[in-house]
Amino acid sequence: MNKEQIDRINELARKARFVGLTPDEEKERAALRRAYIDSVLGNLQAQLDNTYLVDEQGNKRKLEKKETEE
């Protein structure tokens, strides 16, 4: 996600508040928001993939995914 895309999201948000959006602009806003969310989640996942836990003895172990209960 680059600066121009974030600026466009903010521009569409301001326009939606004051004037309203056309159907094409609503679709563009939805696509940009999805791209932003995917970018944030990807960055978070990359950060968690590089996270290690250190115990009292100084041993490092990689952070593991928690299994979900169904």
C-alpha cells in the first residue's frame, strides 16, 4: 500500500461524509479498503513470523501458531 492509495482512501472518506459517493467510487473505496486491510494483516503476520520467546534460561523458541478449537 503506497501513499497515493492511502491518500485516495482518505479523499473518498471525506467525500462520502460531505457529498456522497457514486457507485463507481464506492467500489473503488471498497477495493482500496480491502487492499489496506490485507497489507496490515500481511505486515502483522510477517512480524509474528519473526517473533521469538525467550525463557528464564535465555533459550529462544519461535512463536508458534495457536490451534483454534472448533
